Amino acid sequence: MNRTLLVTSSPRGADSLSTRFAIQIAEGILGHSGGSLAVRDLAANPPPHIAPAYIEGRITSPEERTPEQIEAVKIAQELVDELKAADVIVLGSGMINFGPSSQLKAWFDHVTWPGITFSYGDTGPKGLLVGKNVYLVTAAGGVFSEGAWAPFDFQTNYLLHLLGFIGLTDVEVVRVEGTVLGPDALQAAIANTETAVKSLLAKVA
Ligand SMILES: Cc1cc2nc3c(=O)[nH]c(=O)nc-3n(C[C@H](O)[C@H](O)[C@H](O)COP(=O)(O)O)c2cc1C
């Protein structure tokens, strides 16, 4: 059975295009392939910033953890467990100050966990979340896939790096670009993404 995890993270609520298209992809996959859908809305329910209780708690044996450490590690464990349980992950991200939202950064700070989602071996770091398909929707006010602003894409490139670091290397990227460059650019961005999502879902069918 296909288990899909939808993770959304834009702080723009109902206006978010990354959320809109990530939902469309997740529902499309469900419609084509069936299975279950789990939803993690990081904007509505953001993980906390990581703190000493988490950093020290995760290297302390479970029976020796303080109540604060137990609580902090529990949050990370829950996020990792739902990621591990998924075969398909659909991740929506809206650019905030050239990177992902701090909500999504906090999520990665919890799920990037040595010994759990990656390990260090003789050949360097090794991602442990293997065999999953990821659909990454990144929305940005400007255009970053090419042109003068491409070197400043600290969203898509960063997310691809982090996903790969924990073993999620099979990633299909859908970009929604130029969303704040005026009404025509916005309409074009939406139309282009609708086409991209349609052809992506045709491949899933
Ligand atoms: C607080 C804030 C910061 C933003 N920073 C950037 C930025 O650095 N570069 C950019 O191109 N667009 C920026 N934008 C525009 C968003 O990336 C754009 O609205 C995008 O569509 C957001 O994704 P979403 O539609 O999924 O919410 C920013 C928007 C907000 C609200």
C-alpha cells in the first residue's frame, strides 16, 4: 500500500502556492494509486526551535533523560517516525528571505538525526531514509531556476541537499516562480505549475 506524507510549511496560509500545489500532488497520487495520506502542517503546528534539551537528550540513553529531554526527543521521534513510515513524501516550501521558512528549517533540525536518519561511515555521511519518492514544491517571489538570481537560491538547493543528506535522493522538483513579479507573472507561474503538476501526475498514473 502506498503511504503518502504531505508536509506543508509556508506561513502564507490560504494564499500559499507551494501548499496549494503540494496538496494537489498528494491528492493526485492518492487518486491514482490509492493508499493512505498523513498530513504534517508545519505552519499550523510548527516544531520548536531545537534547544539543549533536544541536543543533549538525543545523545543520552532513554532511561537517563530528564523530563525536558524526554519531551524534546519525543517531538523529533514523532516527526522521524512519520517520515520513515511514508513511501511517498510531498513537501511544500515557500521562499522566505532566500531560504525555506523557519518552520521547515526547524523540521529538518529535528529529522536530521545522526544514527537515526543518517550515519557517518568510512566513506563519509550516509543517508538512512532510502527507497522513498519525494515531490518537492518550491515557490518563490522571484525567478531562481535560471538568470541573475540563480546563485541566491538558498531554498531549492538547500532542501535538495538536506533531503539527500538523509537518504532522500529520488526527488522531483516543481517550481512556482515569479509569484511577486506582477499579476501577469503570477498567472504565468500558476499556469506553468498546473501544467507541470498535470504531467507529473500522468507519470504516476
Ligand atoms: C516574509 C517574506 C519573505 C520573502 N522573501 C522572499 C525572498 O527572499 N525572495 C523571493 O523571491 N521571494 C520572497 N518572498 C515571496 C515569497 O517567496 C512568495 O510569496 C512565494 O510565493 C511564497 O511561497 P508560498 O506561495 O508557498 O507561500 C517573501 C515573502 C514573504 C512573506
